[in-house]
Amino acid sequence: MNKYYTLLAFFVLSALSGICQTANDTIWKKGLFVSANINQVSFSNWAAGGENSVAINGFLNSYANYKKDNIVWDNNIDLSYGLNQIGDEDLKKNEDRIEYTSKLGYAVKNSKKWYYTGLLNIKTQFANGYDYTNEDPIVISRFAAPAFTVLSLGIDYKPSEHLSVCLSPIANKNTFVLDDMLSNQGAYGVDSGKNIRTEMGAYLNVRYKQEVIENITLMSQIDLFSNYLEDPQNVDLNFSLILVMKVNKYITANFSTQFIYDDNTPISVYEGSGSEKKLVGVGPRLQSKQVFGVGLGYKITKSKIAK
């Protein structure tokens, strides 16, 4: 179990480092947005038919950005988790995300928009994920199985506080599968029996966050990675977009969408249903997810000059 706690401790310590204040005469900009959404559909003697359903989703975004002289340090955490239940079925996970990004930059001489940059990105999940294709659900993911880390060096273009484009010609990407059952299956591109797959390549990280219209905030991110040593033309993609629409001080509506393509993650495709269901193909495919909800939301922003 030590490997689980090692990765968790690494994540927690890295995240906390972004919240701590260091040095003098520094400017910190901090923010927190938390929302909880509940959606329910209920039928009684409904002639057209239908099934009762309920879904609960929670989302948290927090950032702590530091700037002093030629140094900038941006830290961002996204957490989300959701469950839904249809009819008499068991609760099923419909959203599960942990992502932390820390980016340290030093301004290029005579420039206020370009920075030499080092970046750390970590992605994983909270709970087990299951394949419900068969009658008995099968575990296909857990916390840190998979987990993805990217450590890169490059240059960051920041024309404003809303947009960041970080290009790294030198990047290390690691895929962790810290579960013996899944690693023995060779899940997520890790060799059978191994717990980590290491790749070297180029990495592009683009982040955009702004109130595009009054009371409507757009948060978007795109990650692209190309492995220099193996099929560099098959670029891994992770794109996410979140719209937060503020109704009043506490009521918000959220829409999020995410697209993922990983050339090392095979997806099984089936045709038919029940006893006639059959496997028709296995291979990398574009994954997509959309979530919409209305619920409670709370936002805090803060700027501070420490002397």
C-alpha cells in the first residue's frame, strides 16, 4: 500500500505548496468556486412511461497565483464528483476528477508576456470505476489507477491574466496504474505486471478563464502530448470546457464537456444488447462526456500584497 500513500502525499504536498505564502512584497491572487447540483425526474402513473432518476454532482475550482518582479507562479486545482441512480439500479458514478497544475515562470528579458516555464500536471480520480457491460460489474479504474503526470520545460505566452499558452519541447509523461489487478491486465498502456509507463515528448497546455458575458464565466483547457519515440503523429488530447452561469448570489447553472483521446488506452466497442451483445472492436477512440446541472454555488476571490 506504500505506493498509494506516496502518490497521495506527493499530490497533497504539491497542492498545499500552491496555497502557502512565501517571500516578501509579493502579490497573491486567490479564488475558490464551489457548486453542488441535484437533478431529479419522478413519475407516477405516467402514461408515456419513463424511469425515476436522481443525480448529484459537486465541483470545486481553486487557484492561487503569485507574482513578484520577473517571477510568476500559478496553481490550480479542479475537483469534481457525481453519482446518479436510474430506477431501482444501484448508484453509479457519472463524474470523477482530480487535477492539479502548478506552473513556475521567469520573464524573458524585456518582455511582459513571455516566460521561461516549468510545469507540473497531475490527473487522477477519487473512486472505483466499473464496466457495466456484463451482469456483474467489473472494476476498470481506481484512485491512482490510472494517474497521469506531466513534468515539462518550455516557454509560456501570457498576453493577459485570462489566457496562458505553454509550449514545452521537453516533457515527461507518466501513466501510473497502482493496482496489481489492473496492471497485470496491461491497463491504460502500462506493460503487464508494471505500474508505470514513461514517455518523452512535446507538450502543449492552453488555459483560458474569463467572464465572457455578465454572470457567465468560461473556463477551458486543452492538453496535447506527442511521444517522440513511439508514433509521434498520434497526439494525445485532453480538452475540457466549463460554463458557470450565475443566476443570483447562490444559484448557478453549470455546463461542462470533456473530450479525451489517448493512443495507449484501448476502448471496447459492442453491438447488440442482452444475450446478443458482441464485441466488435478494441482500440483507441475519442472519449466524450457532458454534464449539465443547476444548483448552489459560492465564489470567493481575493488579492493580497504581503510585505
